[in-house]
Amino acid sequence: MTKYIGILTSGGDSPGLNAAIRGVGKAALNHYGMHIIGFRDGFRGLMENRTMRLDSGELSGILTRGGTILGTSRDKPHRMPVGGKVRDMTDVIVGNYRDNHLDALVCLGGGGTQKNALRLKEKGLNVITLPKTIDNDVAMTDITFGFDTALGIATEAIDRLHSTAHSHHRIIVVEIMGHRAGWLALGAGVAGGADVILIPEIPYDVESVAEAIRERSRGGKPFSIVAVAEGAISMQDFLAQTAAQEKKGKSRDGRKNIDDDAPPTEIQYADHTLRLAKKLEQLTGLEARITILGHLQRGGTPSAMDRLLATRLGTACADFISKGTYGVMVAARGDGIKAVRLEDVAGKVKTVPPDHPWVESARRVGTSMGD
């Protein structure tokens, strides 16, 4: 019998989403003769039953497009604003799944999406997910689509900032996305030759950062590039946060669970970066300027590697559906693909190990990690 497949994109937009939609859709349509139904704006669209038919015409020409043709939102099935109140709409979503005669639901998203998908699995739905996020922090997969594109954008930005930092003898503090994990700031910092890299996993000492910059000045290099992840934290703040978390009986590392409240706003991040820049000015005597890349990192045409990865994961997803393999995330493992149980993914964050080879390489070329 012909299978009916629903697909949605959830969470922040990410380069490669359309390539993944195309990969799932074309393999499902052309190779397996399935029908594909798209739901607009993530889980909210599924709750409101707002659909679009994904035929070959709709899937044509989207491989190179950024964003998502389906739209996205950060709404959670069990905690969705409706009519001025936050409600559990899981049963409504289950009903719409049944009413559309779906055999499976494909959810493209990051860490929060994996947990939301698990909840729907526990309600009896056949769910399968694909890992996307520019942060590269989804557990149990080597890489997420969106990361490579964002890495290239952030690296190019650092490349361009070198000339102005050198010309004006300034400290340029570049804020890069990543509030729980520092993969993007670390990768771009190493690739772009940043002099200091600050990531959430390694709490920094601002005096240590300042000394690294002063040492460069003494060596005849009166400028520095500081690549800072938006979630980077000073050792002082880390200890205070950890103490507060321990009082509440939460984890020692002070980081919230993936399903906790939304991350801090950009204004809060900007305030942290501004305070860091001002402190470095005071400690070094050099003028400091801030560049916040923000959503620039999410936009534009996906890189060749992200298109390739998204297509690989998407076509593999159709294969798993044809075999009746559900309740899994389609993970990248080396050159291959592996189906990983949602229970092994949901609620986990893939952070940068302090002894990761990228960190070691950064240290060996003289980059300060702030500790």
C-alpha cells in the first residue's frame, strides 16, 4: 500500500533544510512511490493542520535555497501558546496525524526537536528525525547540516576583520552563535586565525585573555581578534551560576537541560560581549570594537557540503521509512548513516570536550582559550 509521509521543519532556520526536504521528498516519491505532505511552521502547523502537498514541482529548484519552504517555529507540542494561554496540544497533533492518514512523520530540527519527536513517539506515532543546527550540538551524530555553511560565513567574517584590526591597532571581539556548545566559534576561530577563542565549555579568566593580548603587543602585534561564542562564560560567573544551580539541585555544570526555557535573548548576549570588550580595553589600553554576526550566520545559500549531507540524510530517511524503521534519528557516522534511537538523543547536548583535537590545535598555534 502507498505510504503517506508528513514532514515539518522546527526550531531555528538553518542552511540545508530545503536540501533535506528535497532529499526525503524525491526519494520517497520517485523511488518508493510515497505521498508527501508538508506541514507549515513546524509543530504549530501540524497542530493547526496547515498543509501543503510536496510534489515534484514543489521540490524542484530548492536545493540551493536557504531557509525552509515549509516555514518554521519554536513551538512545542506540549507547551504551545493558544488563545492567550500555554496549552498541551499533543492530543490535537495526534488527531491531525491520524486524520491525514500518515504512516510516518519526519521532523527536521535540532536538540529540542529530538525531544518533541520523542514525546510524539511515546504517543504512538511513527516518527523519524533529521539533525539540523548551525551549532552542531545534536548528540549521536558526527555533524549536523547547517554547520558547515555557518562555519564558512563566520570564518570569512574573521578573515575580513583582520585587516581593520591591524590597521587601527584594535581588539576586535567577534561574537559567534553557540549558546550551549562552542563548535562554531572554535572552528571559525581556528580557521580564521583568531588570537583568542572563548567557548562555553572552557570558562575564561578575563585577566588571562588580557595578558594574551598584552603579550602580542609586546611582540610587536598591537591588534587582536577575539572569537567568542555567545554562550561563553567567565570563570567568576560560572562559579556563581554553579553555586546557584546546586542550591536548586540542578547539574554541576550549570547548563540547562535542552527542554528548559528558551535561551537568553540576543540583548543579553550582546551585553556580555560589550562588558567583555570594555574590560579588555581597561586591562590592555587598546581600543576594542564588537562585531555580532547574529542571524547572518544562518542565511544564504547552503554550502556544497551541507547540500551533500542533507541529501544523504534525506534519502536515507526515505529508506528507513520504507523498511518501517521509526522512532529514530538519521545520524551521520563517517561516510555512512546510522539510525539512532530517539531515547539516546533526546535531552542530550554534544559539547566540545576540553581536550578535543581542535582545542589542542588551537593551543599549539598559540591561540589563547582564555583559561
